[in-house]
Amino acid sequence: MTVNALESGQRTSPNLLYTDIENHLRSSVGDLLSDRCPATAVLARCETDKPYDLELWRTLAADVGAAALLIPEEQGGHGSTAREAAVVLEELGRHIAPVPFLGSAVLATTTLLGAGPGAEVAGLLAALAAGESTGTLGVPLSTAPGSAFPAGVEVTGGGLSGRLTSVADVLVADLLVVPVIGPDGPELHAVRTADPGVTVTPVVSLDLTRPIGDVTLSGAGSTRLAGPDRAEAALRSALLTGAGLLASEQLGIAEWCLASTVGYLKERKQFGRVVGGFQALKHRMADIWEQLVLARAAARYAADTLATGDPDLRVAVSVAQSLCASVAVYAAEECIQLHGGIGMTWEHPAHLYLKRAKADEIALGTPAQHRALLAPLVDLPGPAV
């Protein structure tokens, strides 16, 4: 979109279709995950103390280049857009891949990009882009766009002190981008999780494929990345980007649940008939498909507005999160129910998809929070409190 178009109030039509480049990227990521991340492997990892597949993450980040998608070429990245990152998240959701893409390649990366120029920021981005470092944003995963700047960490005489709770992907991150209340106001700092004064404690998480953790800082050393002039805007932009792209992961979850359920209903027989032939079950599949089509349009629109900087960005993100979060949960619930007894077992991966869908429903703002954000943007009364 050109500046003249924005100034004149004209808007170009969003492109919800996948480009050839996006389809090639999807194929590469999908093939890698199908080969290296089958459901049996994910289930097996959930029973160990190492739920993340770091070898898969290094391949995805460095060899495929997924970690560098949102980083400009002049800063060591690929200079791609949110549309390409959305395609990766669709595939990660479809395979419930236990990799820290959301925390590192989306939240930490976009926060650093908003922190502004500087040698420290450039070095951190280059390391993230090359897959040499894994980062995350030091806020609770449930933090919604538009939330007040976190006040849990302060600058003290000996460094940073405070506590961060329910941080996604922190268990495998070596870099924390931490919102801090400094002497002059909000700041962003880089903290190394291996440094003295930093304690990371695992937390029992509903989503076994994306664990969370608490972080305690006791006089921890840090590098100041941004001051009050940039910190709040950088964090706000990162949370908005994360929420918009999370809709694509939720889309991938719903697509797997529908495909898996349809495949099962075509094979399972009762009373001498394939159960997929019963009209009541056909209607339930049609209902999921109808909602899935709407969710795909909303997720693609959110990714497109993020990529183009469209003025409808905040509306698109809140619409996508309001819809896609609920559709993913609905599709996962139906998946378990329509698989019957096998769907209730640990051995079937359906429960992992439901847990990821429920965790994603809370992440980066619940549907209710996004509807509350959406209401004033479209001149509607907000939900009753």
C-alpha cells in the first residue's frame, strides 16, 4: 500500500490467497515436521523432562531459516513478512511441534525490532536469525495487546530485581527480553538466563508441548535496549503481532482436527456401516468445516494486515483472535468426541491438540478480551462487565 493511498483514505483489497513462495515454504516446513515430528514422537517427549525438540528447532531455525523470517536482510534476516511467518505457524499448529518459534522468532524478535537501532539490538537479532540463540519475551503468555506496561521488574542498585510468571518458551531460552520499570519510566532490557541472579522455575502447564516457567531476578545483570521513548511502543507492537500470528497456529490445529476426524469416520464401522455415512455426523463435520473457512479468512487477513501495515490492523487481529481461538477449541473437542473411546486415551494425540487449543485460547488475550478491544474500534458497545 502506498503512502498516497493511505493519505487519500483508499485501501487495497487484502490478498487472502497463498502465494507460490508461501506454498513452497509450507511444503518445506510441512515435510520436515512430518518426517521429524510425528505424533508418536511428540507424545513420547511429553513423558520426559525434555519436552522440546531442540534438534528439530535448530534445523527449522537455521537450515530452513524460519527464525530469520521477520528480521530485515540488513540485520541478518530474510526480510520476509508476517504472511510467511503465519504459514510456518499453521504447520507448527498442525503438528503441535514442540519448538520455541512463538517465543523466539515472533515475540522476542518483534520486540527487539521495535527497540530501535543499536549495536546491542543488532547483535541479538543476528544471533536469533542464525539460530545461534533462542529468546523469549519476559511477560506472562496470557498478556493481551493493549495491557498496561508490566511493573514486575525494577532497576535496583545491583541490577534487575523482580519476578516474571508464566513465560512461554523460557525453559529453553538463553535470552530474555524483559520489560523493566527504570528510574525514568518503562525500559526494555536483555537478560541472559544463564547469568547469576536469574532463576528459571518450570511450571506445570496444561499444554505439554509448550511449557511455561517463572523467572526470578535477584540483582541480575542486563543490557538496556530501549528507554521510555520506545519501550512501550515496542512491547505493544510485539503483543499485537504475536496475537495476530497465533491465529494461524490455531487455524493449523483446527485443520488437523477436522482432517483427522473425517479420516477416522471414513474407516470406523458400526452396525455394518461406515459411521461417516450417518447424517448427524455429516452435519457435525459440516459445521466444523464452515467455521474453519471463516477462521482461515480471519487468520489470513490478520497476517496480511500485519505484513502491509494496513490501518485495519488492530481490528483484524482482534477479529482473528476472537474467532480462531474458539474454532480451534471447538474442532479439538469434536475431534475427541467423534473418535470415541480411542480419542479419550493418552496414546491418541487428540488430547495434545485440545490442550494446545485451550492454552492458545488464553494466550495473548482471550476471545472476550479481544472482543472488548474490538468494540470501540468498530463503534459498538463493549461487552458488559
